Amino acid sequence: MDKSRSNYSSSDKKCFVKVVAIGDSGVGKTSLIQMFEHLKFTESFKPTIGADFSNKEITVNGRIVTL
């Protein structure tokens, strides 16, 4: 695609990054993600069975990145 004809600059395009937390049971994966996403810490969580998903938008170098 010719960038000169595009209606979007590179800073307008959305950027998506997938982050996967893998580890043994009870090591703090959910606590780490909750702390990053909500800036809160809870000492006890119910065990996550299977998978858990969440999203957070951050700004990096003036560009919105969805994690």
C-alpha cells in the first residue's frame, strides 16, 4: 500500500501485544496481572482453572498499545 495515499499515519494505527503468563500453580500470575491492570493487590485469589483474559491500554511513545 502506498503510504502517501493512506488516510492513516503510523501513529493512528492500533497496536496489539499479547502477553502470556505461564507458571506453576500458586506462584502469583493472577496477582501480577491484577497489580499491573488495576494497581491493586489481593492476597488471596481462587485458583484460575484453564485461562483468564484481560485487556489494558497503555501509551508508549505517544502511541496507544492494547495489551
